[in-house]
Amino acid sequence: MDKLAMGNYGIYVWSCFALTFAVVLFSEWRARLRHKRVYRDIEVRIKALEER
């Protein structure tokens, strides 16, 4: 249990890890959404060019 407490700095350390993990997950989620949106936009543009 002392290893988790990290000399009374455990709350600070583990909250920083949790916050960093949350930011990384959020960034990954946003990147995937943007990728899908851009891919759909490219598909729409290609279809519009084919219809010409």
C-alpha cells in the first residue's frame, strides 16, 4: 500500500495519471471522429465528380 501512497503524494500522482489518460483517450476519440468526417467528405466529392 505504501507504493500506491508514494510518500503522501499518491493522490497528486495518480490524479495526474488519470487526467493524462483521459486527455489521451479524448484526443484519440476526436481524431477518429475527424478522420471519419474527412473520409465521408472525400467520398461525397468523388461521387460528385463522377456524376459530372
